[in-house]
Amino acid sequence: MEFSLSRTEVSRFEYRSEATSTNDVLKEQATADAAAWPDLSVIVTDNQTQGRGRLGRVWSAPTGKALAISVLVRPKVPPHALGWFPLLAGAAMTRAVKKVVEANMKPVEGVKEAEDPRHDTTLKWPNDVLIDGYKVCGILCELLPDGTGIIIGAGLNLSLDEHDLPTLTSTSLLLVTRTAPDPDQVLAAYLHELVTLYRAFTSANGDAVQSDLHAAVSKLCGTLGRVVRVELPGGTDLIGTATGIDAGGRLTVVNQADGEERSVAAGDVTHLRY
């Protein structure tokens, strides 16, 4: 694949016909030769054999039907700002997916355009992208061993059909739009949104409010206002209403049990349907 559009968005771009984990490959390369892998370097494949998700989960997809994307950033921001990067990447992917879905919707025969249902593309805190509540992309951010950069990994379902889906709560761009997506178009849209948000955030010295990142994430986040269950580190659950995102990127939840508001920095979130 040439990825002619995507290459213009970043400083270095490398497509691999196969990779174990693009995060691991980029981590190894950037650690061995930092000068060769500057800020906004990218490795991408459509055949990842040992993909990983958050919380140690396995991420896999049939060859040629999904993209594994890893972006290296070397931000000069205060340490407390680093927690915003999963949200920054999630917001970028949500924006990109939303644009691609809107641009590639194929009309249903016999259904008037006004009656054709529109799709709701949202960010589930902190970094899953959902279409109509079904997951189309997950993101995993990891620090380089020497702390000089962050690798932002994303797994995006492009053309999986209903038999390929890894879970009952997954979807793909093909299933939503009924049109085979152009991988380069999708990737270029994501990289463009990512670079735009990243440059604004770093120019503001990691201030999410000043850079408008806080407002962008809050607008896209479908978790806000929902009743959620948060599986906290240590095995306990917090059930309550997600009310906002604080200045550090943490999710604020009003505990259903006692009415107290808590800020959650890490945890697995489930949107409850009652």
C-alpha cells in the first residue's frame, strides 16, 4: 500500500505488510535509534499478529480488514499533562471516523434519504471509539522505556463483516456505511486530526483548557451523562452517573450508593442501559 495521503501528515511514515505489534516494533526502533524516529513518526500494518489492547487484552483481526496504527510523539509538556494523550488520540479518531462515516454512507435502496438513519459516533472515556454504541476502534498509549516519548497505538476495524467481529459489541466501517473504506483516506483523516490536536495541546504547554482539548473531548464523549460501571484497579466497582471530565482528564462519577462525586484516573468503563 502506498498511503500517499497519510504520508503527508507526519514526519516519518512506514507501512509494513506484517508486524507482531506495531507498538512493540515502534518502541524497539525508536529506542535503538532515536534520531531516526522523530516526533510524529508512524508505523502501520493491516496484518498484526500479536496485537494488544488495554488491560492486557488481545487485539486481533483478519489480514487486510483492519489497521494497526502506532504514532510516536515526543511532547515537551509537564508530566501531569501526559494523562491527556489517550483522550487526545481518542478524540482525533472519533472526529476522523465521524467524517469518514458521513462521507461514505451508501443509500439504502427504497429508503428516502431523510428516513435513512444517521449514525452516532462517540468517544467512550477514555479512548474507545463507538458507532451507535458498538466499538470500532480501541487505543493503547505506552511510554518509551527511557521516558522520551509516547507511543499511541490504535486498532481500527475497517472491513470486517459480521463473521469477523471479535465481540458482539464490535462493528466496522464497512458494516456501518455499507461501503468498503479506503484505508489511506481513513488513516489520513485520523493523522490529520491527531496532529492538529497535538500541536494545539503542546503549544499550550499541555493545558487542556487553553488548547480547547478539554472542550473537544467533552463534546465528543458519549460517556458523559450516562449511568456507568467502572471496574477500578484492585477489583472494586463504582456505579454511578458520569458527570464530567476534570482538568487532569479524569472522569468524574457521582456514586449511586452515596451521592459522592469521585474522579477516576483509570478503569474499565461500561455504559449501563438503565
